[in-house]
Amino acid sequence: MFQGWGFLLSEIWVLIALAGLLGLFVGWLVWGRRAVVVGSGDADATAERLRGELTACQAQARQNADKLARVERELVETQEAAREAAERSGPAIITPPPAPVAQTEGAEPEAAAGVAEAVIASPEPDATEAEAVGSKPLTLEAPRAEGADDLKRIKGVGPKLEGLLNRLGFWHFDQIANWTDTEIAWVDDNLASFKGRVTRDDWVAQARALRDGG
């Protein structure tokens, strides 16, 4: 009788051991899957955070690039203005006084005085007419209804030069694109400290390309 009970107890212990192993196996499956799901969620959150940081860094880089380009353009304009001002400055030219009119021996005093007055009264050429260069292009008092063009898109034109061009009456690319050689000479001569920039940077060709959608 007791031998039968021993066999029964051994079977019970075997079943308990099997049940324990089965429980461990099921628990490993459940907890392992949960760890995988949690780890995947953390990875997604990390990736999203890194994407946000990358976007912010790219935006900051674009802002820094724009600021650097603006500073470089202003530096070039300042250097050009200083160089042109140095080229224009030079030693003062002293004009000697006119030689006295010698009176011919035996000539009447009145005749000699008349010659002297004629020499003194000879008018000098008008400075404005002597310095006038080229012919003035067609200008506008204000931009057209569609608004002024961004003349800073022309290489060599910064904020200061754009303001000067607007004051001269130039607001649009098609105005600059239609300048003739004599009109280019007039504009170059009226750019204050930026004289010669129209020809040197070929504004007319650039304006034609921008006018045509370039």
C-alpha cells in the first residue's frame, strides 16, 4: 500500500516540477516581449528627438550663412569705397596766376587797359558742362505698382548702393537692362563713392538675366 503512495507522490512532484518549468518559460516569453516593445518605444522617441535637433541645427546654419554673406558683402563695399576715395584724392593742383599784360612801348594807356580787361573778363568754361559725362537714362520717381525689384540680387549691389540707385530713379531690372553705353557712363559718374561699378561688375548683363527670369 505504501509503495503505491510513493509512486503517486513521485508523480505529483514530477508534475509540480513540469508546471514550474512551464511557468518559467511563459514568464520569460511575456517579459522578454515586453522588454522588446519598451526598447522599441525608447528608440523611436530618441530618433524623434534627434530629428528635431537636426532640424534646429540646419535652420541655425542657414541663418548663420545668410548673416555671413551679408557681412562679406558690406565689407567688400566698404573696401571698394575706401580704395576709390584714395584713388581720387591726390596732391592739390596749384594754378599759377595769369602773367601781367605788358604794355607795348608807345601804346596808349587806354588800349593797354582794354587788353588787360579782356584777358581778365574771359569767361572760364562751365564746370558743370565740362564734367558732364554721358546721357541720363529714363528714371522713375517711384517703383511701379507691382513693387520695386530687389536690386541687391545684382552682384556688387548692396543695401547702400540699392538706396543710391533708388534715389537716382532706378527701381527695376528692366531699367538697368536697357541702359546704353552713354547712359552707363552717366550712371557710373553719378554713383558717388562707387563710380565705375556698373562697368566693372557688368550690371546690364546681370539685369537682363534677372529680368528674363534668370
